[in-house]
Amino acid sequence: MPSENSAVLTAHQVDPAAPILVFDSGVGGLTVLAALRDVLPQAPVIYAADTAGLPYGTKTEAQIAARVAGLLGRMTERFAPRLVCIACNTASTIALGMVREVLEVPIVGTVPAIKPAAAMTRTGTIGLLGTQATIRQAYVDRLEQEFAADKRLLRHGAPELVEAAEAKLRGEAVDPAAIRRAAQALRSMPGGADIDTVVLACTHFPLLEEELAEAFGPGVSFVHGAQGIARQIARLTDGQPYTRRAPDRALFTGPADQATAYAAALADYGLEEGGRF
Ligand code: DGL
């Protein structure tokens, strides 16, 4: 689900080559980029992955907030994006408010799609897969109270799925046992047998939707926020001119050879390796 602030640039204030900056700890944000490509194929994009900080989900709130604020500050100065998309539930549920206070650029965040899940479930039992950091956030409690107070929401933090999604995009085999463990963890909670809707509350997890669907079995639907985020970005940039003067690039904080392992996947998303930031 998207979360937005109100800073909207009018068309005449925008450099047509100004990119949309899509940020995540790793390759998860590519799931948001894919949806963005569908609605704004002409938009120049810089994809930034904090691979030196990956995974965020096992870090403390203070560590995540400091990293995200620091990196986004640096990148907005360097690339002057027209909009920043924090394509990471962990970073958004922890640091969105704080980052919006310090950066003067429209920021769209990614928060768990509990609202659409609550509208979809027929059994009234929703599973939520996120990182360990995301599932403990007050932000998620508030979404639950606001949109799913009359439902049962079962949460599970699944760091193994982040690793599995990263491996998949490096062209490596996904460990089916890791996927089964995540499904089993939700199924074995009280009421877990009734889950008919699963919120993929980490942008890495839609990369594993097929594997997860197999592990959960028939009758379970998956929901995430990518399309909603893309629509929100289109709305906030409505009427702005776009010119792509150079190929879209992916930048990493981690070592260059790490980035090279993702080259084929990046090409699938229309990105060239752009080095370190
Ligand atoms: N893709 C990130 C999210 O949406 C988290 C992955 C990580 O643990 O760094 O939460």
C-alpha cells in the first residue's frame, strides 16, 4: 500500500530528465519498479539498493532510521529526483515520517497492504509475511486497528524469504524448505488454518509469489502494494514532462562484484549497472 506526503511539484518546476528514485535495501524494490514501468514507462528511474546494509529486517529501528535518512539525503542531493519512492516496508514503517520531515522532495512509502487484504478475505483470517522489524512496528498495529479490527491478523517475520528472493534474482535455486517454513509458521498459529489471504509485507516477497502459492496450497490469495504505489506516483507526478537522456541505472552501496551477480535481472527491469553510491 502506498503512503504519501503532500509535497507535489507542478509541471513547470520539474526538469524533464529528473529521475524517480526507487530505494530499497536490495532487489525487493524491483517489484515496485515493475508496476511503475507499467504506468509510467517514460519515467527516468534511478534504482538504489543499500546492499551493504541488507538485510534491514534484522536491524534495530535506530540503525534503519539512521541509514535510510543518511542515504536518501545524500542521493537526493546527488540526483535531484522529482520524487523518492521508499520501496521497502521495513524502511517505510520505521523512517517515513522522519525522512519526510528532513527532505524537501515528495516521498511515497510502502506500507503493508492490510486494507485491501481486509476487503478480500472471506474467512476473516489474514496472514502477514514481513521482516522481523516490520511486523513489530506500531505503524502495522495502527493499520490493523484502522482496517482490520474485525479480522484476525497473524504476523510472521521471515528473513529467510529475503535471502531466497535475493538468490532467485542472482539466478540461484530457491530453497523450497525456506518457503515451506514461512507458510508453516503462519499455518501453525492459532486460527492459521483459516488463512485465505496473505499480505506480502516486504517488497522482496512478490518475487516468490509462485513458490509461496505452492507452499500455501489452493484457496489462498496474495496481496501487496506495488500497483497502488505506482498509481500514487503517477498521480503525484501527473502532467510532469519526462525525458530519458541516458539508460536507467541501478546503484548499490555494496561491492561491485555483488552488483554484477544481479546484472541479468536488472536488465529484465530495464536497468544498467550504475556502480556504487
Ligand atoms: N525489501 C524490504 C522490505 O520491504 C526488506 C528486506 C530487508 O530485510 O532488508 O521490507
